[in-house]
Amino acid sequence: MSFKPWLCPSGRSRQHHGLAMAMVKLWESSSVAKIALKRGGINIWILRMLTNTQVSNPACYGIWLRYQSRTGYHNIYKEYRDTTLNGGVEQMYNEMASRHRVRSPCIQIIKTATIPQFHKKDIKFPLVFQKVRPPTRRLKTTYKATRPNLFK
């Protein structure tokens, strides 16, 4: 019987950006997974991940992580804005690969959290720069006789 990591209780994690990455992390971290599979473990993380799809509501996510660089291990905290936690983790992997040249196997996610909004819901911002445009292209000119009035 072949080992199927997606049937284990810890086979799929919301903290990793894909099933392949979750399988790699599973093989690295737990040797108990084979015992859980033999006992008939069910993966509850996939069900939680499938029901946690709120595409229309963006949120800020904080990610604590530890990564291995050429000089040693470093603990850092990063914040990302995305519609899902998996999208934020994927942004983190892309940023760590581009800025720090760290591959995904060298990154260990310690903790993730959703950051609450700090402003009120009824906050309003002024529209500072409203560019006055001509109604047609025929009325477009390079130079104007009057200065634009940005605050009305």
C-alpha cells in the first residue's frame, strides 16, 4: 500500500500554498503520518480550506516565519493584503524568493494571523487631484489660459 499524505490529519495545512508544498513539509516534519494513515486518519484541513473561500473580502494577514539564508537562520514578521490566507502565503513565498533568494523548502511558517482594521467604517478621504478633461478630443489643447482648480 502506498503512502497517501492527503489522507493524514496533518497532510494539508492552510499555512502552505499548495498540496505539493504541504506534502513536502509533511515528509520533513512528521514520521507519525504513516501510523495515522494505518489507523484511518481523515484530513480535516482540506475541508476547512475548501469552506474558507471568501474571494470578495480582502484582509491583512500577518505571517511569522523562520528562514535559512547563507549566513544562518532568521526570524521575521511580514504583512500581506489578500483575499485569502493562502494568497498571502503565496505572496510571502514569492517575495522571499525575489528579495532574499530563499527557496520555499528553506522557509518555515511559525504562525499566521488576521490583522484587524484600525480605522472606522465611515471614514472619508477627499478627492485631492481631479484632472479636468475636455469633453471631446477636438477641444484638447496643450496650453490653457487658466490654471486648473483642483479643490472645488
